[in-house]
Amino acid sequence: MPPPTTVAAVDLARYAGEWHEIESFPSWFQSGCTGTKAAYTPQPDGTIKVVNTCVRRSGRASSIEGSARAVPGSNNGKLKVRLFGPFEGDYWIVDLDPAYRWAAVGTPDRRYLWILARQPELDPALLGRIRARLAAQGFDVSRLRPTAPSGVPAP
């Protein structure tokens, strides 16, 4: 199966700011997290500062800071994100609201997927439409799990 298609273009200035994780595929590096948020801040050198924050089971906030850079020729639809040492991961924006109110981000191998929104919740009908578009791109949306709000015990 070919990799998923990214959106045609992303305005990184509009994409900047805070995003709430709505749903995601379970991952080892987010185990025990609630209220997961990501903040993207453009930097003068063209990179993007990335800060991911969640609340752990202990009730303490946990953050990791990294950076992202646009993949040349992708119109900013493909980013390389570095959060853990020298390792970079693919961060492909595969669906995006024209008003930048929500986004879906995955990896080319479809191993990881996140649905993000500017607000902590999305309308269930809208979420269903996003899931349908992701399924059409080959993502196994049955693997999506809601992200618990901050203060609610993580699964």
C-alpha cells in the first residue's frame, strides 16, 4: 500500500500554537498520559519548536521539548520531528481543517496517528467524518483511542 497523502499545503504560521490531542493510536511514549497537548512555535531559523505536555498518573505534568523542520518539496505537509536525541520521526499532516481548527497527523507506515484540535473536544459527527477520511487513506481507525482529559485517569 502506498503511503498516505498529505494535505496540499500547510501555512506553518497558522499551524503554530496549541493543539489538544483528541484521539490517537496507543504508543509506548505516551503511556499513562492524560490531557495531552502539543505547542508549536516557529523559530527565526525556519524550524519549529515543539513542546509536548501531558499529565501523568501521579498528577504531575510531564513535558518534552524538541524541534521540527519541513521536508523540502512537501509544501510543509511533511515534517521531520526530533524529540528523542538524534532521532527524527515523520510527522505527516494527512487531514487539516481549512480554518486550522483540527488536524490529523500520521506516519507514512501508518503506525502512528493523532487527531488534534484547538479545543479539548470535537463534535462527534465531525470526528466521525475525520475518521472516515483517515480510513479511506488506509489507517486502521479501530485502533484510535480517545485521549483522556487532564485529571482523568489514563488507561
